[in-house]
Amino acid sequence: MTYFKNILLAILLLLVLYSCNSKNYLFDQTKKIEKGSWSYENTLDFTFDIQDTTQIYNIYLALDHTNDYAYQNLYLKVHTLFPNGKKMERPVSFELADKYGQWYGECGSDACRLLVPFQSKTYFNAIGKHTITLEQFMRKDPIGGIEGLSLMVENTGMGR
């Protein structure tokens, strides 16, 4: 009987630890790149709804690429559309490998996934739908080796 109590206690402990470590994502969406070839005109739109402007959020970007991706970084043009219609645009460079060519992130035999903090401790001024559009902004079109991108918006549970 003690054996079963220990197993039950271990399972409960794992559930508690898992729930404490899991992210509280308000939004989590993945967009796949067909055939791993990303062209300029293939923009990726992520639309999420913000209902609480008093909270602080973290925004993450996850990049899935093959091990034969030819570059150390990935340049993106990030467009943000706010609920009031205002737009903002900025170029961003994401480092995918170090200067020796070692990939950052979790890599398997064929591909890597890199989770990048895109914007930390941010807040939104307006309630409503926000759209973040990612545009490939490299010198080459199309660019090969990018298989998908994910955008996650985490509610930190902290107010501003």
C-alpha cells in the first residue's frame, strides 16, 4: 500500500512542477513555410486579442530551420497593426548560430528550433485585435531552410 501512495505522491508532485513551469500563453500559433522556401511575398500574419491593458506580456518567436540553412542569422521586417489602425514597422535580425557555425536552440539530426524572446516585459495600450506580420527580409529571395515560425504571447501575471 505504501508503494502506491509513493507513486501517487510522485505523480502529484510532477503535475505541480509541470504546472509551475508551463507558460501562460494567451496566444500560440505556428505558421509553416511550404517546402522550406520563404519568399518576400509570403508574409506571416499572427492576430491575437488583448483584453487587459494592465498586464505585462512577453512575446516569443520560435524559428524552425534545417541544419543546412545557409546563414548565421535571419533578417525579418516586423509589421505591427494596432486596434486603432496605427501601424509600426521595424527590421529585426535573429541570430541563429554563433561565429563558429554552431546552431543555437534545440537541434536534431535534420532541424533546429530556436525560441527567441522577441519583446520582454511589454504592455499593450489598447484593447482589441493586434496583428504582427513577419516578412522575410534577407538579400536573397526566396530563402531556403526556414520551415516555420511560431509566435507566442505570454501573460506574465504581473500588472504594470
